[in-house]
Amino acid sequence: MTEADWSTSRSIGFLTGAINRTVAQDNLDEEGLFSVQLGVWEDLTSCAADLFATRLYLLSSEGDRDMLEGYAAGTCFANALLLDQEDVAHATWDANVMCISSMNGQGLLG
């Protein structure tokens, strides 16, 4: 995926939802959770963490619909993975990637 793909509201919501659900049992404080979010963002996307932080803040404060839908999808994706429901995880991932690709008018790989 390109930096433009990762920077969409839906992608940011998806990753945030998946990360938050995955580490929920760790009982992290707000600062610890944000640190995990930034680290995963950089590791997965190779994009600057400050871009993610700024976009997440702005989208969250605006109540961006695409970000919220992505967040819900990311949470569903993580739940499926944690419950070993691979078919559900694949379907959730595929549906999310299709939305991102169609929003940017290009294929998944740029």
C-alpha cells in the first residue's frame, strides 16, 4: 500500500481499532497506548509517525465517519484474529482494503 492509502481516514481508523482491540487486555494508560499505536504504525507502514498522530487527532476530534467506520472494521478484524476466525478476518480485511483502494482510485499496491 502507498503512503496515500495508509493516510486515508479509513486506514487510520482501521489500524487504530485493530491495535486498540489487540492490546485492550494489557490495560495500558493513554500514553502507553499511544506509544504502541505509533510504533505499530511506523512498523507496518514505514510512514512518519507524526503524520499518523496528527491525522488521528484531527479525525477523532472531527468525528470523521470514514475513520469511525474503519475503526469498527479494525476492531472486528482484531476480534476475529484473537478468536481464530480466519475467514471472518480475511473478509473484514478484504472489505476494508477494497474501500481504501476505491477511495484512492488505484490498486492496493499503488
